[in-house]
Amino acid sequence: MRSLPLTGAACVLALVVYLPLAEQRAAPAPLRWRPALVTSWQWQLTGTLDTSIDAAMYDVDLFETPASTVRALRAAGRKVVCYISAGSWEDWRPDKDAFPSSVIGRSYDGWPGERWLDIRRITLLAPIMRARLDQCRDKGFDAVEPDNIDGYLNDTGFPLSAEDQLRYNRWFADEAHVRGLSVGLKNNPEQVEALVAHFDWALTESCVAEGWCEQMRPFPQARKPVFATEYTDTGMTIDRLCAAASRLQINAILKHRSLDAYREVCPAAAPSVLLRDFALPTPLFDIASAWNQRAAEVTVLPESSEQVLHLYRVLLGDRATLVPAGSGLTSAYPFPFVSFEEWTVPIARAGGSEQRVQMRDYAGEPTSAHPKLPAAADGTVGVPTLAGQARPSAPEGTDSDGHLVLFQPDTQREFDFWHTTTARDAQGRSLGGGQVGTVIFAAGAMDTFSVRGGGANAPTVSSARASGVPLLAGLLVPEDLERGVIDHALIFSIPGPRNTNTANPDEPRPSDYVYPASPTEVNFYSTSRNALASGQRIRLRPEIVDEDNRVIDEATLRPITRRFLAALRTYGAYLVDNAGGFVFPAEDFHTADLRLTESEVNTLIGRPAGTSLPADKTRWQLVMEALNEDLERIPLASGPWQEFGPGRRDPATAMFILSNFDVIEPARAPAGAARR
């Protein structure tokens, strides 16, 4: 198994309506901010606003914050969120008299002057809430935080049901999105699964103190951040909060209950990195190899639409054809994602001596040596030593792929490893991926390639990737950005590459993989004949649309994104592995040394010249995060979604109106191709 974790955002159903292209296009949807998974923030609703706090996001009151303050915060590079109560009436608000008495319910316990609203009466509430959202947009806010959207759990004076709450919350999120506003789900952990697809982020209060943060996990799993507030009056300490924040993947702050300017945050730590000290001779592999063949004029396959539709349904959560049963996405995420933190490829310098490595996976089971690296009588394989420290790919532990590349600059040869053991416990058992070490004790698979060779294996021969290709082939690396162009094919992974030999999946049919792949997945795969085969190639279309089928003006995308899209049009991308989404691997940030100036980095990510780069992230992290933020606007395909009640959707019946990708003819295997 060379696979990624299976995650995503909520299952969806789309109905197809095939329309002439001219009728499918509407005016471009307003762009909205989608915060990165890690985003610093401040929340202040009382007292004189302190605008000096170094935070990427400010959450402030809609009515109390003038447009001039919003403009000043945005000019300083902040994103600004307007706070409004969407589920309660407040007797101090300027629009309090606009609420009909019939929608005002019981007092909100503990909050004088505040009463619950009858959120079933959307027709009556809509003009008021729309006016508030219009004001939020017109003042220049980037996002909205709707408070009190879990009234169905409270004594409101109205017989509110969970379905009433879901209907209102989805309506509110849609109204925000129509105005180009990002919207956060406030608390309401009981309905996270049903709402994660409709909201862009989440904000919690006291989830650590009260022990329900785990219920918010669908948000980080969908690459959507959780902003967590804990209050000093609960006895919470910053040390306890920071330990929980790291484990739970939340952006946590410690505040006074009054939400004044006081704020404690976890200390920013410089990333622990092992940056490589050598350059890769890019572009890699022979000019005639698949990795350097242009795709711009290659013919689209007749079965392209069926294959894209199958993948679209899988990315929306259809798991019917996936093996093992129950694997696949638990929630929908049809967008590309560049992996650079976990489940990717770190690169380290090879040393000048030889070490003997046992052939064992993370479970301690013996595995077979590669024909190019035969085992000795004692079962060990000779490979280069490490020149220094190395860290196999995360996550930490034995559930990781534990990939690692050792590179010899003088011979221009890579040595690829899967399930790399660089640290062991007292009993000699592997500690898995994400462990820094100076020795490779064992690996589940090993292979070696010249980066001036053909970049492929002989048919049926595997490697550190399930598809048999080199780990460096198609990998996005800093040298691509330093040269100013990504001039090679990319690679991608999906949930379930094709393997139709259900009787004996360890021996896939030849039709289940094409050059440059040499085998395919045998542990995590799809049995559908419409699934993409390992080695198949996709290409981005000349014009792309968002999830609402509206044409994207690519001038609004960052320079790094435009380079990435240009490579997908010019060279395409090859399917090489199983993953938990539509994943494009880039070099692990622990080793990727992007040698660009601050000014050049700011230009790539679309930030003003002179903007200081944060000390707690590498330049590679900053650029990859910016790229992923843009890619969340570009789905594999798009179409309207239909629901059969709260949270009841069937992705197996989804269709699409427009696709952003085509499946094109396979690469040409060069005559007598050097597969080494």
C-alpha cells in the first residue's frame, strides 16, 4: 500500500442539465475569501478596537465598526469578519424595530436585552438579515460570523426542530455567498456533518473546556479552519489550550468572556526543517519520457466524460466501487489539493557510504526486494547512507506512507523508499513516519532511478509508489518556481485507481495501468471500469468554471496558481497513487528550500511588495498555502446539487454540467525506452 488518508467535506447529489455552453454561463460569482487551515486571528466585540494586534483575521461587530476601520484593517493586510446575531433579537441594535413581534421569542438566558428568534419564519426574517449582509458587504468586510444559529437546542419559545435549524443555516450561508462573503459556522457541533459543505470555516467557544472539539473535525478534514476561543473564567490555561490546539488542528486563542482586546495565543515556533543543500537538475528524466511530453494537442479519449463523472462521484463521497468496503471520502471535496505537509515526498542528500537496510514494512512484516536492488542472503539491501538527518513523510506513526528520497547529486540518481524506518522503540519496532533519524533501519519498498533515464519500470514491476513510477517524477519542487515555469508533467492521486481483477487483485489486468505506470494499486482501488487507470493522463481545459458553473477570470488568481494551471494545460498530469482526495504532491516543506527573495515570494502569492513574511512558516509553505487557497475555487467538475432532506444526499446519482478536466490519450512509450 502506498496510499494517503481518506478524508473530505459532506456527500452531495448533483442533477445534470445539459445546456448549450452559452446558456450555462452566468456573470462571474463574487469571489469570497476562504481562510487557510492555519490562520491567526483576533476576536474583539467590546471596548476600543485594538488594531495593532498581529493577526491575519479580525472578527469585529458589524454595527459598531465603521467602514473606515474595515478599510484600514484591510489595507494592513488583514481579513475582516463582521459579527451579527442571526438567531436572536437584541434591543440595542439600530434595526431592532424591523423585527415583527411574531418572530421574537423568550429571553436568552444570561444575556440581558436579547431574545430568541423564530428561525422557521425565513420569509419574515429574510429582509432584515439580507439588509445586514448588504451592510457587511458594503462596509468592505470579507466574511460574516452569524451567532446563535443553534436555537433549536434552547428554550426559545418556539417548537424549533433540527430540520428547521438546518434549513435556516443553509439559507443564511447561501445569502452570504451570493454577496461574496465567506461565512463561518458558529458552535452547533451536533450539525457539523450536515453543514460543513455549506460553510467556509467554523468558530467555537469553549470546545476544549467542554470536551466537544472532536465533533468539529469535519472542518479541518475538508481543509477548512476551526477558530477556537476559550475563556479565562473556565480556568483554561494557555499551556493546556496550546497542547489541545496542536492535536486538534484548531486556531486557538484565550479570551476574556467580555471579548475585549485581551488575547493570549500559542507561541509561534519556527518550523522544524531539514532543508536540502543541493539543487535538483530539473526538468528531470529523459526528454522523450512521459514526464516531458507535451499534452496540449493530445486527443481527448472518447470515454473521458464517463471517467470524469466516475471520479466526480467518488470525490463527492460515492464509495460503492471502492475496496476495501467503506474506504473513500466521508464527505465531499471535489477540488484539487497540493500536499506538501503530510503524505508527500521529502528529499535528502545521500551519503558516500553504503548501509544495509532490512525489507520490512511498518507492521514488521517482511517484504520483497526490488530487482534493481537485490537482497543479500541475510535479506538486507545495500543503499547509500544518509549524509545527515532525514525525516520520512508524516503523519507521525505507522499509519503513514513514510516516503523518502535519497538523492546523489554527483550521479544524478534517486533512491526511493516507502515505509521508511528511521527510529525504533525499545523492542525494535518501527515508530513509523515523521521521525527524524540518521540511519535507515528498514523499508517496506525500495527502488532506484537515474533522473536522466526514462523514469519508469518494466510492466508489473512496482516501486516505492504503487504505480511503479519514481517518487521524483512529476513532483512539484522549488526549482520549478525558481526557474519561473513548471515545464514538466505533474502527478496526482485519487481515491481508488482502477483494478478490475476482483478475483485476484494482486495481479491487475494489463488494462488497469498504462505507461508510465507499470502496475497499479492492490490494496486501495476501484473495481469500476470507468475508474481512471494508473498512468492515465488528465489535462485542464482552456476555460475553467467554479462550483456554480461560472467562468473564472484567471487574472483574479495568484501568479503561482496561473503557473500551476499552465503546466496542467501544457503537460497534463498522470495518475500515480491512491489518496484521500484529488491530490497533487509537492515536495515536503521540511526539505523544500525555495530560494526566492521576500519580494519574489510576495509577488508569487499576490501580496503587496514589502509585506513581511512570517517567521513560523517556510517560504515553500506560504506559496503552497496560497496555491491551495486558489484551487478551492476550481472543482474537478460542477453541477447543481439536490437534497432529499437534511444531510441526505446520494453522490452515486450525481452528474455534472461542466468539467474542468479531460482524460486524454496516454503518453507514448519511447521505442526501447530506458526503464531504469
